[in-house]
Amino acid sequence: MLIQNTVPDQTVSLALLDLGCGLGDLYNYLQKNNYANISYTGLDIVPEMIAAAKVNYPAGNFQVKNFVEDALPEHDIICASGSLNIIFDPAGSQTKHIRKVIQKMYNQSRIACAFNLLNKDSEWLYAQDPRFYYADKQEFYQYCRGLCPDTRLIDGYLVNDFTLVMPRAV
């Protein structure tokens, strides 16, 4: 989830926390693109995902952790790509769970946090999978602006997705 029209500095050392890292694809991307300056940690709730990530990328730092309920360690950048779209139990509490994670991400990030969600405005485009949550883009944008007035909304890159980036004041 890089901000459009920017090229990350590959010389500054950064600690990145990837919530819902799945199979470790972001770690793979960073390695393939020579981001040796990024200290990567991937967390996932599903032990089988972490086991597969460790097999795929043995040098990566992957850990089983419930990032919804557990405390998050402080990192320069914290991101969640796709992981907040999975419906938690109970489904009616999804907005509350996501807000809880956003608050923790923002509080524990030193530079910025970023996450994406499926856009409720595009629900009609696809057959709906009941395991996925579709968020009200404006509701989450306003919530994030309450925490961080400089929140940036990025959309238009996919018809059913949007990203919110919350930079810390420097």
C-alpha cells in the first residue's frame, strides 16, 4: 500500500509491522525489491498461515498473534492489507473490531499506519461472500480523521477497495 507518486527511501532504516501477513507476500515483495533497510515483522491470527510463511520465507520474522485482542508492539510503519476485511465473530461487531485495530495501529506507529478495506459502495458489483466485510468509506475516513487530521483517503485504484493512510505528526 505505497502512496501513489512516491518512491520510498531505501536508505533509511525502518521497522514494519504487517498485520494479517498471510503467506508472507509483503515480505517477499520487500526482499525482491532490495528493501534491506526494512526490518519486517509479520503477524497473523491463523497458525497455518504463519507456518506456511515460515516455510516460504525462512529468513522472515513471522509470528502467530491475535492483533485484534492483543497489544501491538511499536513500529515505524504498521499496515494491514486485506486482513480487516475478514468478518470476526460476532459479525455485528465488525466495525467496533476494526476501529479497535485502527486505534492500536495508529497509537503504536512512529511514522504512519495504513490499511485497506472493501468498499460498501461496490457491493453490488460482485456476488457477496458472507465472510467479508464491506465498509462505509466515508464513515471510516471520518473516524480516522478524528484520530489523525492528516488522514489520507486513497481510492480509484480498484473499484471495490480503498486505503486510509494515517501519518504521525513529525
